[in-house]
Amino acid sequence: MAQEEGSLSPDGGADSALPNGADAAVPAEVTMREQVKDIIESILADSEPRSEGARIKLRELVEASPDDPAGALLEHLLETRKETSSASAVPVQLESSSVHLESVDAARTVSVPVSHEVREGIQAILADKLLLTAFQPVHALPSADVVGVEALTRFVGEDGAGADVWFNEAAAAGLGTELEIAALHCALTAAHDVPDNMSVALNLTPATSSDPRVRNLLAAASLAPDRIIVELTGSLADVEGQTGNDGLGPLRALGLRVAISASGAALVSLERVEQLRPDIIKLDRHLIEGIEGSEGQRIRARAIVELAREIGAEVIAVGVETAEELQEVTALRITAAQGYLLGRPSVHPLDWSAWSIRAQTEAQPAG
């Protein structure tokens, strides 16, 4: 799953690609610490009898390391995964009719329904790692109302490696789909706190989007299908089964939307776009950066906007960072935009709600 780079370290370090949301005065480590504490509190507050032993162990870990709640939570989650995997002697079928967490203690992470061997491999790749989801707002143009968010995966770890690094390493190890599904499950759980009037965009590679478990996860999600956008990342050369009765086809019939990138590796041919019939075409940062001073970029952007109109798709400009870029994409009658100028990614639910409240307040007439 291609994601915007950004990781957080348990000791509070954060790279420049991981902003902490609307309030720049609040350090990223404070936001992350609050998030981790919220997760721990939600686990300890659970009353499920079968997980009492795990909650006792978590409480002991927290008491033993009061200054390192992220480390305590991570150790708890890894131990929980080991216990659930060893309890299952038969590999779980991929086409399971029900989708659920294997442990109520893993409320903000995921135990993916895969074999014991694959689960052990994921644990090795995610050693000393913890998945979290940040959301970045998407603004309608020209109104600037927040109409949706894009889910971006974050990792807590010692080395500060970006999300793309971990997804690439997982793919190289043959575990890319498993990590993408784990991140998808994490994002869908976090999306419970996104205001109901916002759509939620989820990044998946074409191969993973065709996995039966993805369809099951999306179908079982608390989000209505018309709020879900699956953004296909990477090459579309082998994309199959996203229309008709295969892949995401049944969910698209219920309202789920598919987005692709128009200037990255995803756009391989007009024929492929015609076959896929995406609902949204995104102009990535490569086309947006400095567009106000490049006639060539404006020509390409106008061509993509015209193509989108022909197939009935919306257009979203990604990576808008200056007022001049925003003015140019607005003049091109692009449907929506996102970027640091409009709103930075945040892991904090209060920020997600604030985007909606702020938009509603600004929309009210003065007086």
C-alpha cells in the first residue's frame, strides 16, 4: 500500500514528513503519546472475560514502563498475536464469510486471517513497530468545504523509516498484501471517528484490492459503501476484476468509488482507464508543483480534466502547498484538492472532527 512517508519513534522523534495536524504548536510526540494512551485505556476498560488475562499482563507492562507506553502496548500486541496464532491449528480460509479481530485487545491493530507461517513473517517485519492511521482532509473546490479524508499509514518504531519503506520491504518479502490488509483494517477501525459527512479514501495496490479479504473487510465495515474510496496505487497494468461481479465490482454497484493517479505510474493507457472507469482521477504532486508557472503542466492537467468529464469522473488535485497552486487548480475547475496548504495529516480524532465543525461554521452566513 503506497503511503505518504512518515513514521513516529517511541521516544517522540518525528520526521518532517509527518505533521501532527491542525495545531502546529502541539509537538507530534504529544499527539502520539495521547493516541497510545487512549488505546491502552480502551483495552483496559474492556470487560470481555476471555481477555482478562491479557489485560492483566498489559497493566503490568504499563506499570513496569510508565515512561514508555508505546513500548508496553507494542509488546502486549505482539504477545496477543502469538497467543492467537498458536491457538489456531488450522489455517484460516481466505474467503471467510465473517471478518473480525481475533482478539478484542487488538482494538486499533489487526490480526489478519492468514496461516501461522504468514503471521509469523508479518511479526518479523513489524518487530518493534506499531501501525496507526493519520487522516488528511480533502477540500471541495471552490467552496473549500471538507468533504473527505485520505487514510495514511504511520509506523511507530526506533529507526524512523517512512511508511513506503516498510510497504516496499514487505512486498519484497512476499508479505505486501498482508501488510496492506493490516493497514486497511487499522484505517477502517480509525474511520469510526471520522465525521459521517466525509468520505474515506483507502490506498491499495491493484493486486491487494482483488484479494477476497479486502471485499469482506469493506463489506463488514461500519462505513456506508458510498463513503468509501479505494485509491489504486502503483501500476494498473495487471488490474482485473474491479467491475461486474468480480473484485470490488459488487461494492461499486452499492456506491463504493475507485480512484487512480493520473500522473504517476498508475496511468498506463487510455484503454486501461476506459476499462476501469474510475470514479475519481487524482493529479499528484508531480503535476501540481509549480503549475502556475508551467504551461506544459497546465495543458496536461486540462487534458486530464477533459478526460474525466468524458467518463464521468471527478478530479482531485493532490499536494497543493501554495496559494498560487490552489488558484491555478481552482481555475481549471478541478473538483477538490488536498495538501499541506489546506490541511496536514493528523492521527488525532479531535482534529478530524474540527475539520467538519470549521467547515460548517465558515459556511454559515455572517450576522
